[in-house]
Amino acid sequence: MSDHNHDMLEHDNPIGLIRHGNMLDKMRAQLAQLRLNNPLSNISFAAPQMETLAVVPVDSWPGDATAGTELIQGILRFGGQVIQQREPNWDPVGASPGFYHTLHSFDWLRDLRALGGDIARRQARLLVRSWIEQNTNMASPAYSPTLTALRITNWLGLYDFFCASADDEFRALVFDSLRRQSRYLGRVMGQAPAGHERFTVLKGMFYAGVCLPKGEARLAAALRALTPELTSQILADGGHVERSPQMMLHVLRDLIDIRAILRSGAQEIPEKLQHAIDRMTPALRFFRHADGTLSQFNGGREGNPALIEAVLNHADARGRPLRSMPHIGFERIVAGRTCVIMDCGAPPADPFAAQAYAGLLAFEMSVGRDHLIVNCGAHPAQQPSWRKALGATAAHSTLTLNDTNAAELMDQGLGRRPQTVTCERQEESGAIWVEASHDGYEHLYRTLHFRRLYVGDGGDDVRGEDVLEGPINNSFAIRFHLHPNVQASLIQQGQAVLLALPSGGGWRLRCSGGTLSLEDSLYCGRHEEPRRTLQIVISGTTQADQTTIKWALQREKRV
């Protein structure tokens, strides 16, 4: 009320009812009683006192406008499932762990932003309000440390899109929820699983500490916890301890976001954080094929090339792809248009082996932008049954003995595992070869597996030699899983396989020391549902003391 109007009221009320009388007190008491008896008493009659963000972060990651359109229509395509809803339901029947995780993370807000417009913005507000109203029990899985941190990060990061222009009541609702979730995250941040999720949780703490008022304590706690995690998880070659290219992408993205929010809040960037980003950037490039996707090891998938490129650009760190990553145990061979990436390391140690796979000495191969030899990938549903199927040694392009995994897959982590994995790389006159071995079958079958992989100058000649040292009459199978876009056919009375790439190039695989066959396989590298594909299998049984199987992949000469 202006001073002018205040004076007028006093002049019209000479007995001072407005300033001094009992009438105003009586009115206040009546209003208070009305509010107590009103079922909507939690809504203030007066306009709420609005808070503002101390820092409004910028979210630089891409979304998918097509997915945003489906969200408007109530179609939720998360974690390998499609569920359609008329009204928001945050605990749908039959939802997989992957679906539930994506649903409660609010990562899909970027898809609505990519769609843009008032309809997308209203849908985002509807869903955020619905989540706040329906998820008040902090004992539910929706309040795991990781999901809580993701929501905080996404709500703050996309604040300008869905919240900044909303009415005061909605913004007050969001602020109140952010405060409660941030306080809760501060209490449970130490309960996050070991590995990449720790960085996700720390990112949520950094965002809350920098963006929300009175966040100094959260920021200090996040800074204290960051250095130990960087020390234990980021290895000297820039690799991530979980040995998964996809997890490495997630971690690098989280570290870039942490650096960005600290810069936005005019905070000093920890030297160890900057060094980790600088090391991880060329390490992530190591795992990329020419089409911009990632190789698939230890639960990884191809990934979104646009997102991968955005992460590398925002890392703002120079560095060509490495050739060798000895600390996490991978080798990369590039000759001509051929790229081979091979797993030559031991599985991650506990407690970082929760999602580890058993693909010892597996490799992937691409030619230009065409994927040729692949591993089967990972299913987005995140079901334990899928991990046991796709994490098996047989789901990788490597050798399996007696249809047994080279490392024992448990519900969480690994049981029996190799004790020794060796690797040596040599180069001469443009040719490159890698020699590696593991003793994953020593305990069960007293057998060692040696693999030698050779790529000739120019990349048109790729040869391999698998050697088994151990007793007689153990069955073996060497698998080469093919990308679904590759066409394969047995030729020369079953003595070779002809492979046709989408680009029109052709390759021929021949072998000695085993029987060649084509069998069905599955590929879970990119799409929500598995795709049918083929695998080349060289099978046989071991001979006395040492068994050698040789194979060669050679480009067909154009006529």
C-alpha cells in the first residue's frame, strides 16, 4: 500500500480503527480460524514470498523432439518398454528397473525442451507438479541417492524452460520440493553405490549448493567428497575404473557439469577435477568408432552420437585418441579405414564390479562408418536376467570354453574371476599386433587362453590366433557377433563366410583348427528392443596340451 493511500485511510478513520482499534485484530483472528478449518489451508491466502535461484545454470545437453511429442501424448518409451498413460502414474505396473529409473530421473525434460512451445512447457509443469504431489514418501525407491540427485540437477538445469515463467504458486511448490530433496540428499549421499553413481550424487550436491539459497554447507560437503572419488575412480590413462565406455561417458559428463556449475557460482575449479577432465577426454575418444558411437564393453551401448560429440566439445580438452590404455586394459588398432578395439585387461575389482561383464579378450571391429564385428551390448531394462545373458562370455566376440563364462556373473558383481591377464603390443612397418592372455578357465579346466590379433598395414588384413593350453576334450567356441546391418553367407562348401557391409564393401572370413558355422544372435547396442542378427562360430574340441585355431578377415578385392 502506498504512503498516499495509507494517509487517506487514516483521514477517513478518525477514531483509528485501521491502525489502533480492535477490529483489525478481530479480522485477523477470523481469517486464521478460516484457514485452520479450510482443507486448502496449506495454500497461503497471501501471495507467497518467492525465492530466487542464486545461480541459474545452463543445461547444454541435447534432447529428442520426437520423444517430446510422445510425452505430450502420454507415451513413455523408457528402459526398453513403452507404457501409455492417460494420467501421470509414477509407479506403473510391470515397469522395469530401467523404466522406473528414467521416469523418476526427469532426464526426459530435455525432450520436452527440444520440442519447445507452450504445450511442452505446460506438460513439463503438469508432470513436475504431479511428481511432487504423488511422491511424498522418502522411503520409496524414487528417493534413492542417485535418483534424488538426478531430479535436483535436471529441475535446476532446466529451470528456465519449465519453471522461470510459471506462476508464483508453482515456483514456490518447486522450490519447497528442491529444498526438501536437497536436505535429504545431504543425509544419504554416502549411501550411493560405489562407482559412477557417486559422481551423479555429487553433481546433485554441487547444483544444490551453488543454485539454492544457503547452500554453503552442501557445497563444502561436495568439495570434500570429490577428490577421494576422483582418486579412486579415474585411472592414470584417463580410463574409468568400471571399464565401461558408456559409464566413462556418464562420468565425464558429470564432471563437466560440476566444473560448469562451479564456474557459474564463481567458485574455484579444483585442480584435480580439471586434470581428470583433461585425461578422460582422449580416453573417451579411444572408444569411439568412425560413426561417432561407442564400443560395447561391460554393460555399454553405442550411445547417442550427438550427445557423445557434445560431451567431447564441452570438455574443451585437446588430445587425440590414445592407442593403448594399459591401466584399464584396452588396445586400439587403426589402420586405413579399419578400427579394432580389444579388451586386454582384468575385470574391475570390488566394489566396482557390480555391472561387470565376462568378455575376456573380446574385440570389436569397424570399417569406416560400418560396424562389422560387435559385442551384444546391454539391455536398457537393467534387469539382472539381461545382465547375465548379455554379460556372458558367449555374448562377446571372443572364445568360450565348455560353454562357461570366463568370469562368474553374480547378481551383484563377479564371483570367480581371472587372476592374471597379460597384454603386449608390437608395431612394425605399419603392421600392429596385440598378444594377450587370461587364466579365467584355469581353476575349472586347467586351461589358459592366449589370443594374438594382427592388423596389416592399410587395414585390409586382420588375422587372429587363439591358443588353448590345457587338457584334451574340452569344447570351445570362438564367436564373431555381427552387426545387424551386415549380411553374411557361408561359401566354399562351408569353409568361409562372405560378409557384405552396408557401404557396399565385402570381407571374407576363413579359419583353420575348427568348424565354421553361422548361428543366430541378438544385438542390444542401440535400439530399445533387441535386434536379430547373426554370429560366426568356430567350434571344436581341444587336443593334447595345446590347441591352435587360426582365422583371417580379409577385404574382398573389387572387380
